[in-house]
Amino acid sequence: MSGHPLLKVEISQLSVAERIQLAEDLWDSILEHQDQLPLTQVQEQELDRRLDGYQQDPTAGSTWEEVKQRLGFSQ
């Protein structure tokens, strides 16, 4: 088998549901150590720009409920 030695089965042998769960588990394991993921300079600049905009006018954005309603997800 090619790939990472920790994987005991071929990913293609897993069901779709099992592969989705594997992807979620992998993502969760990355999020546990997100402090080890450095931001690029461009990402830092964009975050600073957004924070400045929020600090200048905290009411300028939309609530999550408003966004869901615009997208048609609200009941």
C-alpha cells in the first residue's frame, strides 16, 4: 500500500460515510493545534483591515440570522 504508514486500510476501501468521518477527524486534529499554523502576511493584513472596519462601525455588518435569511436558510 502506498501512502502514510499509519493508515492500515486503503482509503478507497472505506465507505463514503467513513471517509467523511476521517476527513472531519483529520480537520479536528488540525484545529487542536491551529496555533502552529502561521498566517501569511497577506492574511494578517486582511484580518487587521477587517478588525479596523469593525472597530470603526460595529453595526455595519450583518447578524448570522440576517445572512441565513438572505441565503434562504431561515425558516
